[in-house]
Amino acid sequence: MSEYKRLSPIRWHATPAQVERRDGWDVVLRYEKEDGGPMLVDLSHRSRWDVQDREIAVLRPAGAAIPEGVGETFLSEGYVVNRMNRTQASVWHLGSGRPWVPEEPWGTETTDAQAFLAILGAEERVYGLMEHVCPLDLAAPGQGRPHLVQGPILHIPCQIVPFAPNGRGTAAVLVTFSRGYGQSMAEALLETGHSLGFRAAGESVLMKWLEGRAV
């Protein structure tokens, strides 16, 4: 029986230089002409889950603790865990190992229902781009990073997690949103970020960013 093929909602107009087949996805590890500048990375193949329970604080999805406060984010053992509201959290797998497979009724996989993007680069460029597309101040003084922001980018409802620069000076903003907006969002971000030097990059860029955060 042939493997079920899974398709990202995002297609960059760039030439892949290295591709890996993984869990039905064709994952681009690297594109041609990546030059280390600010980057947009399609992470839609990365596993994600919605966790809901009235006793959510005691749950341990993928063995990770759920933040107590709404809007708080934990980054632990290759997972991003975001507290959305009193009874709900989102969990994103970014690590190198096999992702968690929930057996409990409170965990629902959302991978194929959403698009997932990373915006990576020098802090002034990453947040410079976000100032053009998001009405919210993602780097407001006194606001811890990482943290979860639930709001619009280009009028599209999103979950947004901004990070301060890691040990290598690379800041990041991770964004999930409804799959149907994937291509439009990607093209709009690339066009808006053109003057700042943004271009498509492969998943290897994400792994280097994670190494810099010692996850």
C-alpha cells in the first residue's frame, strides 16, 4: 500500500536544494540561494494539537507542563505549549524526535487543518515586518517573550508566538492560522518583506534556531 501523501497549503516560488520525505510530507530542508538573511519557513508539516479540558492545568501533553496564565508560553523538549484560555491550550512540535501521539480524549491533532509559518532573522527586521502586517505590538516593553498573542495578521485570525533573539542573535515569530489562507498569507508576507530582504528558507534554518535556544 502506497504512503498517504500530505500537502502543505504553502508553495514558495523557490527551488528546493534538499528535500526529505517524512510521514507523507515532502519537507524542504534547504532552498537554493539561502543567504542567511531574514527568512520565511513553511512549518505546516510540523505536528500540532489542540488540548481542551476543564482541569487543563494538571494535564501533561507530550510530558510538558501547561502554563498557568492565559497568554503564557513554554518552550520545552522541542515543544511549544501555549495557554489559550481557561480550558484550552495549543501544542506545537518543533523537536527532532518523533512527535507525541495523544491517546487521551482531550488532545486533538490540528496539523492538516492549519498552516504554520516561522519568521526568522535579526530582531529589527522580524519585528519590522510584523509592524507592517499586524496591528498589535508584539515586542511591547514589559511583555515576556515567548508569549501567545491571539489576533490578526493581515485581518486573518492567528495564534502568534514572538521570541526574543537566541544566542546567535536570531529572533523568531511563529504563526498558525486556518489552512485556507496559507498561500495568500505566505505571498503577502514575502511581498511585504521584500524590501527587508526576506526570502523562503527550508526547515534546517528552524533547527539551527532551536540549537541556539538550547531546546
